[in-house]
Amino acid sequence: MFDNLSYKLDRAFKTLKGTGKITEINVATTVKEIRRALIDADVNYKVAKEVTDTIKSEALGRDVLISVSPGQLLVKITQEELTKLMGGTKEDINLKGDPNVILISGLQGSGKTTFSGKLATHLKKQGRQVLLVACDIYRPAAIEQLKTLGEQIGVEVYAEPENKNALDIASKAIAYAKKNGKKNVIVDTAGRLAVDEQMMNEISDLKENLDPAETLFVVDSMTGQDAVNTAKTFDERLDFDGVVLTKLDGDTRGGAAISIRHVVDKPIKFISTGEKMENLDVFYPDRMAQRILGMGDVVSLVEKAQQSFDEDEAKRINAKIRKNQFNFDDFLSQIEQIKKMGNLKDLMGMIPGMGKMIKGLDIDDDSFKPIEAIIRSMTPLERENPDVIDGSRRKRIADGSGRSIQEVNNLMKQFRDMRKMMKQMNKMGGAQRALGNLM
Ligand code: GDP
């Protein structure tokens, strides 16, 4: 996410040399570079100009404290201004109404159906009752897609494949939800490849008649400036409540995330960063600004870990580590837990300073594949007692997994090092506890 923009901004800040005061002269080049980086990232020209003008006047007005360099101060001001530009504070979706209807709008392919499933998962995790409604009356495949998603996440889907009247389907679905205690009704609607009158009439008709508590506009962030223009057109007709930016995991240049709020004056409420149901984040302008500036986002990282990690499993593994019994089955289970947290590259980018290091590297779930293949080729006995794995077993494991002996040896070595480290930590913990008892 935002690799290039982060890199260019970092370079821009480096052009601000010296330690003294920020002056018109020394800040001019840097501000120009920041503006260029934003425009290259597909930020609307007017928005880029406005924000950099503000950054400049803010920078000139502030005293540089002895402890920070002008460069550091400028990073801080840029972070503040980007945060403001993206809305300042997080805004939640409205969950009032009985039932509470959430209408999902957007172009075809923007990610509406996928998002509907993710939002259902998100609400279900909070212990809410959800009904998904398939109102894409033009594409039978879309109805099937939603049904499959519903099955996968354990959320009921209301559909009437023969009915060609979206409002009628949605109205019946709401009546059904009332009868069946489903407090939240997510209505997935039909999109078109481009804005057209019929689609707009249909979606505004749904909005007028269903009176949703929340109307969300879903937009593909990879479409850059188009995303902003489409948002404007939809908002003029729909007056929606919030934006969902999808596909931020891809090669997006990030411009949409930065300019949409300013141009449309509606908050971004969620961002979607992958095809899996877990790849959904509530949008926090300040955390996003930090990420754009390569400062990482540790708060989100910890939250993700808390959400995805199975607490019982964590306790079980912890106990095994303490008893020096960590084995290959536990190793596999840890990999599964990490994969559940989401896109690996994005996760690593949340560690301060890491974004720059991994720029351009290919890191994804596939990176674990060789390791998983090797472990899965071990017998249960070998996984549980790695010490029995001798030369001939290694060869068999290599053949079985289609990896080289070298890779198997490397994994064995890494695993031994890991166990050694765990043992040492246990010992140190023991020593510390002993000391603690003495003091
Ligand atoms: P709809 O036509 O608006 O309902 O769009 P879909 O939900 O069918 O999504 C279109 C395509 O985009 C599908 O292949 C999805 O898997 C994919 N998609 C949706 N959201 C994301 C995302 O956040 N990241 C990525 N990489 N793909 C996504």
C-alpha cells in the first residue's frame, strides 16, 4: 500500500537540509517535491496544491524546537495535514433503525458483493444478527456469489432469483428480517461498468423507499482520479453517508484515499485490502497518514493480532514453549494464525521503518508455501519429535514435498535455532522470576 508515495515523500523530506529554522527558501524545494509526489500518486491537482500550501505556511509559522530537525518537523506537519485532509477522525457507520438497513452502492466490479460479505462478517463478530440481501437482478452469477459467501461466513442470504424488481425483493427481505430477529440488513445492489441513468434511478429509488440507516458507496481505489469523479456523481444523486475504498492491497497509487474526502466531503468508513473476508479495516485518518509517511501503524497491527489470534491456541502454544515442547505441528499452526491476519506485505508495512525495507519485494501467503509443503511431508511422529529426523528421513521429506534437501536442511536449522532461543528465553524468565523472588 502506498509504497511509491511513501518513498517519494521520504526523499522529499531529505531535501530539507540543515538544522536551523525553516525559511521560505529552504522549504520551497521540499514542498514542491511533496506536491509532485502527491500528484504522481494520483491526488487531485487542486487538493495537492491546497494541502502543500497549508503545509508550507504551517511550517513557516512554527518554531523549530532544538530537539527536532526542520525535516522532522515537516514530517510531523505533513502527517497532521494529511490526517485532516482524510477527515480528521474515524467515523463509524450508523447502526440505528429496526431493522437497520445498510444499502451498498457502486459500479460493477468495485467490490460491492465482496464488501457486503466482509461487513456481514465484521458485524457478526460484534455479536450482531445479519441478513444479506441479493438485489443484483441482472446478474444471476452475482446472486450465486453472495449465496456462496453467505455459506462461507455463516450468514443467511435472502434472494429471489426469478424476481426482477429490486425494491420488491429488498422490501420483502426487510419484512423477513423483522420476523426473524435479524437486526441488520445489508442490501447488495446491481452495478454497471459505468455510471448510467437506469442504474442511478434504481439505486436512488431503493434509497428513497427503504430509508436505510446507512448508504455506503464502494469504490475501487485502483481507478485513481476516476474513483473520485464517480464518487462525486453518485453523491450528487444519492447523498450517501460514507465511502468504502477497496483494493488498497493492489498497485494503487493511493490518490483516491487522499483526495476523496476533500472532494466529496463524505467520510471514508472502511478500507478493503484483499479478497479474503478478514481483509477489512475500519478507516482511521491518522493511522493512514502515518502509513503513507512510512511511520508504520503499530496500533492497527496489535488490534489485528488481537482479533485474529485464537486465544486458546495462543495459550496452548505458550505452554508448549515454556515446556520446551514446541514442535512442527505448532509451527504450522502459527503460520496459519499469521496468514489469518491478512496481507503479509501490508502487515509488515505496519512496523515502523519496515515499509522502506520491503518496498518492491514480493511477500505474500505463498512465501510460506515451501515451509508448509516440507512440514506436511513429515509423518506425525516426525512433526512431534523433530529430533528423530535423520539424513534418510530428510531425503524422503525433500522428495515428498518437491523441495530440495538444502531447503529441508535450512528449515531444520531455523527450527533448531528457534527452539534454542525459546529455551534461552525460558531460562531467562526463570532467572528473572528467581531474582524477583529474592528482591
Ligand atoms: P461487485 O461487482 O461490485 O459486486 O464486485 P465483486 O465483489 O464481485 O469484486 C470484483 C472483484 O474484485 C472480485 O474478483 C473480488 O474478489 C475482487 N476484490 C474485491 N475487493 C477486493 C480487495 O480489497 N482487494 C483485491 N485484491 N480484490 C478485491
